Amino acid sequence: MKQEIQLTVDDYHKITRLVGKAIDGGLIKPSQGRTLTMDIEFACKEFNLDLDMLLKFDATFYHDISGIHRNINRETKEFKNCFVPRSARQ
């Protein structure tokens, strides 16, 4: 059984910064910010994302954030198309 990853307050601050970076970079519309926040939160728990690494990324940031946003099935909470973020620690 997979161990549940608990996010800290600091993790949520980093997720907020990632969403802001995605909006500023034109990856998502501001109205999609809440959805992306939940998507990243789930991806953190699924892949144990290295949020510090992801905040520093350029091309990989775009790969991971757009991949998370496009490949999550929000009903089943599974990722499709065998997508794995580059910032995954697993």
C-alpha cells in the first residue's frame, strides 16, 4: 500500500507560487488557478513532487505543469497517457 504524503503549509505556499508562475507564463487562465492548485496538490501526493526543484525549472516547469493539468483525470484521480512529471521523486 502506498504511503500517504502529507503536505505542509510551506508546500501549499510553494503550490500557490507555482500556480502564479503558470498564470504569468500563460499556461493557464487566471480562472483556472483553483483547478491547477488542486491538480498540483494531487500530483504532489501521487508522485512526491520536488516543489523546490519545480519552482526553479524553466522548460521542465512548463512540461510538468502543463502535463499535470492536461493528464489528470479529476474523477478517478489518476494520470492518463503514462504521464510522470520530471520533478517526481519516485
